[in-house]
Amino acid sequence: MTPARSTARACRITAVIPLASAIYSATHHPHYALPGLISTGVLLAIAASYDTEDRRIRARHEQLRRAAVADEQLLPPPVPCCSFWRNSGGEVHNPDDCTRPPAARTPQHGAPLDDQSAA
């Protein structure tokens, strides 16, 4: 349950109190019911806005979930870089364990591993 949905539910439950007060007050004089009816209307309007927010959040989560599923289906699995990668199940390993040629190896941030480019 999203926070927006729980807030909307709380507003609806709370709206029962001023509504009951308005019904009781209307038995004495109809004008006494106005504050309770206005309060009920405000709480229900707030609940409606939080319902809209909840639907927006849920739609966004569904969109992200579908994008993740599409990425999994469209992207090929990673190609093993060396025998260590094949045997370790794809664990991250340091450059000393990698058997790829040094020119083909790069760390995760994309900079070359050898310090010759810095010199």
C-alpha cells in the first residue's frame, strides 16, 4: 500500500466523524449542519486527490516494471571476459585475475587500467 493510498483511506474514515456530527446537528437546526458538511467535503476532496496520486504512483511503478522486463528480454546476456568470469558465475574480479589482454580490459567506470595514459 502506498502512502498516498493510506492517507486517502484515513481521510475517508475521518470524514465519518464530521458527517455524523452534521447529521446530529441537523436535527436541531439545519444551519448547524453546515460546518460538519463542509469538513466532510474537504476531507473527501483531499482523499480524492490522494487517490489520484496513488494511481499515478502505481502507473509509474507498472511502467518501470514493464521497462525492466523489456530490457531483460531485449538485452543479450553479458559475454564472459575470461575463464575466471565463467567459473565464478560473473562475480566482479580485479584486473589481476582477468585473462583478457590488457588493452581490452577496463574497470567499471570506463577508464583504462594501465597508468600509461596518465603519464
